[in-house]
Amino acid sequence: MKTLLLIGMGAGDPEHITVQGINALNRADVLFVLDKGQASEDLVRMRLQICQRYIREPGYRVVQVSDPQRDSSAPCYTAGVEHWHEQRAEVYTRLIKDQLGDGECAAFLLWGEPALYDSTLRILDRVRARGCNDFDYEVIPGISSVQALAARHRIALNHIGQPIRITTGRKLVAGDLDNVVVMLDAQCAFAAFVDENVDIYWGAYIGTPDEILIAGKLSEVCEQIKQARSAARARKGWMMDTYLLRRRVAG
């Protein structure tokens, strides 16, 4: 039986990976790396640095393949993502069949936490639906960008007795602005709510040397965040950011 290890690598700091994650990494015969092209060279390098830092015995293989690009111009967002996942399932199937022998173990180092806005678990369901069933897999949790954001801003995510919400920029609405964490927001959806009495705690590249943190009343820091985000993306070619919106308490 082949084994896949889905290891949460944290939000950017190589010390975010857990002891459990390091132990799992040391079981791997091969590391599978999906390369998104020149714009994501940093992401590939971070994964390789984690391996070099924590794998105790040399001899593991690194198999790097091109990651299919999602068509962001697709008229239907859901259909576009479904098609992209199907393309990725084809790549995963080839990796498992061609690059992993019976009894071997392969690791995926997944950004943040495998269960939170990461598609790998769903893609493995598609791989099995294709008839590739000669593997098992384990999930090793990691520190998510949500946890790292709160830690870097030194805040609690929730008020006493109150819930938090986690959503995407596409789904952010005015009624959800109290203790809402927003991920995957390429369009700066927060800018639509500058007239609301809310604070924002924003972070990009959290845990890396390029980390940017901005916090304050949304109406006062909105443009600063947009400018910092745009400049950083232009400089690096990619962006990973997360933020918390919180209504100000009257009085």
C-alpha cells in the first residue's frame, strides 16, 4: 500500500511546522511539489528549506511538477474551480501511479492547515473516483494563517461568548462584519465597508521576512492596506494575506 502524508507546514515561518509534522516528514521517501511557475518560486523554496532543515536522513526524492492554472476568467466561479480540481486530480493520479512505489510514502507540504481552504483532500476524493485506490493518506494539522494573524496582532479572535466567522472575500457581506476572518480576497472586498464602524487587523506573508502587518479603523487604514498589498504583489509576483474585521463597541 502506498501512503500520502498531507502535512500542514504553517503560514510561512519554517518554525510553524509541528513536531508531529516533522516526524511525518521524516517518514517520507519522496516529496511532491506542485510548481505554479516563476511567480511562486518563493513557495517552492520554502518547502525545500523545511525539508533541508528538518529531515534527518538524506536520500529522499523531490518530484516537482507543474500545477495546472485555474481559469480566473471563467464565467461561473464554481464550475471553473471544479474544472481546475479535475485537472489537478489528473496530475495527482500520475504522481501516485508513476512516482510512488508500493510500500513507499510521499509527503505534500501544504500551506497553513490542510482542512482550511485547501483543496488537497477534495482532490484525493477525485483521484479515488478515477479508480486509483492503491493508497492511504494521513492528515497532519498545521498552524493556519488565521491563528498566525491573531498571534502577530496579539489579539483574541472572539469576544466573550461570541462566535467568529471565517469566509472568503467573495462572500463577505455587511451583516458579517463582527469578528469575521477573511481569506482568499484578491479584490480587497473590505474596501466596500469603509463607512462601517469596524477595525481591521490585516497581515500578508505572515511569518516570513516579508511580513506586513497593518491594523486600525478601516476607514483610516483602507488605502494604506490596498497600496501595501499592490506594491508587495508587484514586487513578489504572489500574495497571501488574511484579515479580521471587528465592529467597534459603542461607547
